Amino acid sequence: MKRSQRIAAMTHYFKENPRILVSLPFFVKTYEAAKSSISEDIDIIDDMFRQLGIGRIETVSGYSGGVKYVPDYPLEASQNFIDELIELLKDPTRILPGGYLYMSDLLGHNYYVRRIGKIFGSAFQHIEADYVVTVATKGIPIAYAVAEALNLPVVIIRRDPIVTEGSTISINYVSGSSRKIQSMALAKRHITPGSNVILVDDFMKAGGTIKGMESLMAEFDAHVKGIGVLAEAEDEDEERRVMNYTSLLKIHDVNEKTQDVKVMRGNYFDS
Amino acid sequence: MKRSQRIAAMTHYFKENPRILVSLPFFVKTYEAAKSSISEDIDIIDDMFRQLGIGRIETVSGYSGGVKYVPDYPLEASQNFIDELIELLKDPTRILPGGYLYMSDLLGHNYYVRRIGKIFGSAFQHIEADYVVTVATKGIPIAYAVAEALNLPVVIIRRDPIVTEGSTISINYVSGSSRKIQSMALAKRHITPGSNVILVDDFMKAGGTIKGMESLMAEFDAHVKGIGVLAEAEDEDEERRVMNYTSLLKIHDVNEKTQDVKVMRGNYFDS
């Protein structure tokens, strides 16, 4: 196999297996090439990935060492992408009754969802977590995209406990927007007690849902190590109940009368 | 830029943009290389992608032509993957009360979900569709994975209509498993009338849910061009209400007494 062929195959391999350690002998055997050639191939790919701003190939030395692809999304590219999203969200036809903003079409596209996942992946890259946890429904695609970047499994909390998951733990919480008591549930076998988790959701107002997720995680003796919400909005009537979180968008005002939508970059881009 | 560098960058580009037509002049400009060099690079990548069994680079000739990456998952690799899944599912600790089988942990891993998406992507590669449609909750990750392979947007039907989507159309249907009347809803602006859609879900027994999705699609004047379910199971009490569908797994029997689980390849692998 020629170098150019190996580079195509190895680029594919790294992109399919983010954050997974692979030994050089594996590549040596797979591509029937000398270790020195493989090392040079990896240097070329590492250099190119850095130039493209998609991450880096990290070398782990020692007996059980090897290389792994660590995805990254540089701050400037993240800002450009979020600004692109903000322009789309400012469209007054997105205003829904009640001052909500229609976003489901955008969250239906892998183009947007995967980039959102990559940004959170960069934001949380130094957290040692065991699961990405979300609550049905709209947070699910975002959670899978974050999990892809971090090579973690996803756990979905349900609002409607169903029979096909075995015994569950459920909690009640007060929804910030409706002030109603709601419940969420998770099957016992979903999370190993004592795990570290990252919570992900699409939207946060007062933070009642995130707070509920935190309570449920406490029931599993799980430690919340990071919280990511795509968009946060202020609640006029209530103080925020969650303090340490990362947001990519801030929805300041959705005015049905003036048809004005004020959206800004979230706190990930502060400072 | 050297050939090996271009190959790394272009392999990344194709994998990020499946089924999107890109003109050769775009690559010529981006990598400051001669058109003949770019053509050779593409031949190398095409050849490697075919060897790896991950698809091909198709050339579209003419003035508005170019090249595009069409992902594929060869039948043999699909069979091996599904057999791997079957081995995992046979584990008797997966048996849940009521004869259900615990699969949520597997569906929480991108490793499994993305491969399931790629197989359906191959199965449906010749269908001209506008959307991949699923119903909350467990079908969602599968739908995004299928949509990724086919470069289509995802539309999520809700069982719990919520306020933040604008006006919705809802239908009632009879659930096969519980014999209860249930409802599903979709915001009007989600689907353009007259669209072609592919329906995706994780599980089908008598087919009541899929039938409900079909009815809802009819309300949008949408044409169902393909139906994909990860696992089908027979319903002892009722005949199947959906005929043309593609399944990857068949769950024949989950016996709580004998702890026996019979799972086989689905109808995609028939003939």
C-alpha cells in the first residue's frame, strides 16, 4: 500500500474512532508497512488535522501506549458557527405564540447538531465522565453529538416511564416555565452508581429541568461534572436555579409585538 | 501542499459531507493544486473507500457536475455487525418482565447506532426522500444516524404535544401492545406538504405505531417511500398491520421461564 492510500485509510480510521487509543503495531499489521512509515503518516495526519482545526493525534508513550484522535473545535470556528446560527434564529417567522422561538428544523439537521456536539465536546474535553445524560425529547440529538465527540455513551431520562426498561427510579420536580409538578424517570440499570456524568439539554430558562436531572442523578450517586445547554433564556419571574453551566446561545428577548428577536452568544464565549 | 496532506484533508471533507456534490474547482482552489492532481487524489480515495467497504466517490459529469461521497455498507459487513448485536442480545440478563428485551444500553452507544444508521442508509440509498421521520423516544438516535448516511433532515413526531412548536396536526391510533388509544402529533411547519419520507423506529410488533405514523404522514400529504425498524417481534394476538418494511433484527422469543432468547437477522438479510 502506498503512503497516499494509507493516509486515506488512517484518516478514516481516526475519524471513526475518536478518543480511542490504538497501538502502532495495529497499523503496522493492517497496512503492512514499517513502523517508521506509519509514524510519518501519523505526523502528516496530525499536522493536517491541526491545520483544519478538527483536533490532533495524541501520542501516549509506554508499553500500553499508542495514538488517539482527540477532536477539537477551535474557539474562532465555534464563534463563526454560533453567529451563523444566531442569524438564522433572528428570522421573525420563527416567533411562536408565547414568545418561544422555533428551532426544531435546525435541530433536525446533522449539519447543526454535529457542530453543536463538537463545540460542547471541546468545552468538556478535560472532564473525565462516564455518560452524557439528557432528558427526552429535544436534547437527545445534541446529547448523541456530544457523546460522539467525547466517545461516551448516552443515557436518556424519560418523562413517561415505560414498561420496557425494568425497574426505574423517578423523581418529581417543579417545571420553571409551567410551575407544574412534573416527573422524570430512569431505569436502574442505565447508570452504574458513583458515575461521573455530563448533563445536556436544548433549552434552559429558570433551570427546573436541569435541577430535576441533578436530583435524579443524586439518586444514582452520580456526580454531575458538567452541564451544557444549547440556549438559555431569562425567566422574568424567577431566579435561575442552576449556576455552573455552559450555554452556546442566549435568547434575550422574543417580542411578538415588535417581531424583534434578540439572540446572542452564550456564556461559553464570555471573557 | 503535498499529495499525502491533500488526501488527509479531502478524506476528512468527504466524510463530513456525505452525498453533497462538490465541484473539482473547489478542491483546486482550496488546496492550490492542478486539476489533474486533484483527479488523481480522488481516484486514490475512491479506490481506498471501496477497499474499506465504506462507499465510493461518484462523479457527476457536465457543467454543474463534480464529485460526491456516497456511503455504503456492504452486505457481508452488515451481517457481521448484526450477528455481533445478536450475540449481545441473547444474554438472558437482558430479559425484562413481560418478555421484553433490554436494548437501551446498546442504543446509547454511537458505535452501534451509527452502524445501524449506515445499514439503513445502504438499504434506502436509492430512495429519493426529503425527510427521515421517527416518533419519540427510542427511534430518535437511529433516525439521526440514518439521516447522516443519507444527508437528510430528521423530523420527530411527538407523543406529548408541547407549546413550543406552533400549530400541530395530531392523530389517534391504537397501540398494538397495549390496545390503548394513543395520540401522536407533529407541528405543521415541520414537513412541506407533498414530501417523500422514510419512517424509522426501534421496534415493531403488530405495527400500530408505524400505522399511526403513516396516518399522520397522510395528513401532511407526504408519501412514505421506505420503512425501517431495527427489531421486529411477532405479536401472538394480532396480525401485522404493516407489510413493506425493512428490519435488521427479528426477536422470535423471549422466554422468562426458560431464560431463552431467540433473536435472528431481520428481513433485510432475506433471500
